[in-house]
Amino acid sequence: SPVDLVIEHRVTGVPGGTGTAVTAGRPDGEVRYHVRIGEHGFAVVAGPADRSQVRFTEDYAIAAAVAQGRLAAASALLAGDMQVAGDLAALLTHRDRLRGQDLLPGAVRATTEF
């Protein structure tokens, strides 16, 4: 089915270099996954996207705080602790579909130790 939006998420400084789609050769790992949003919902895919319209980047401490509910992603963005790049108009076009969605895969959340 057609994909309307691809959001890539990059987390840097992952302790021990463990996680989904770790980039080799770094003392601390880097985790990347992307979310494909289409007419039938969301698909979360391990690894970087071939092409993404929007990219979020933050370090492990911020990602962990957001994933655990200790920090709102909006607060991290406003403080400059999470960066966003790409086509922000495309992101805003899909804001109603994204509102209230948990884009961190449940299996990842359940098996991640912070």
C-alpha cells in the first residue's frame, strides 16, 4: 500500500552499543528505526529508512526519559534536547493521525532495559 510519510528516529550514545540496528564501529551504539505511515496504519521497521521525510535525533538519556514517560517529546524538542529535521510541513499534514500514537514499538519498549 502507498506510504504517506516516513519518520526516521535516531538515538545516539546507546550504552554498550546494543539495540536495534546498531551502527558498528562506535564506542557507544547508535539505534535507528523508522515508522512508515500509510492508509492502513503504521509499520515500525528496524534500521534507517532509504528515504525519510522527517528525522528525529536525540541521545540515549533523552530517548530513555521520553520512552519511560519522564519527559514529554515536545518538552525535549523545545529545550533543544531532541532535534527534528526534514519536511516539517509533511509532519504537520499528518498531525491528526499521529496525535496520541505511541511510535515506539511495544516489543522494543518491553525488552529495553534503561
